[in-house]
Amino acid sequence: MLVNKLEEKQVKLQAKKEAMALSKEYRRKRIKMRVRKNIDGTATTPRLSVFRSNKSIYAQLIDDLAGTTCCQLPLLINLLKRKGQN
């Protein structure tokens, strides 16, 4: 009986995690579409896209008309912090 309750709890927890992941993904897509409908990158004025992770920051310049990335640059947060202290 105790095993069944534990299994039931684990199944509920897994379902909750999956539902939360889907809602996060859906939220990200909505934000992306909201931004992209207002901002278009061209060859003369490319769109800047920035992604931040725990260890690094990534920046890209994107030409939406051609569908290409003009340039990309990974920046390490530790290097930026050191330069800011000097």
C-alpha cells in the first residue's frame, strides 16, 4: 500500500514537471513572436539577439530578410567581470 502511494506521488510529480515545461516553452514562443512582429533585421541594420546562460552570454546579429546570421560572439561572464573591476 505504501509503495502504491509513493508511485502515485511520483507520477503526479512527473506530470506536474512536464506540464510546467510545456507552459515555459509556450511562453517563450509567445514572447519570441511578439518581439519578431515588431523588429526585423536587414543587411544595413541587423537584429541583435542575446542569449544568457549561467556561464556565458551569446550575441548574434541577424539579417531576417536573407535569413542569415551576420556575426555571432560568445562572451564569458568571468572575463567581463574582471574587466569591470580594473
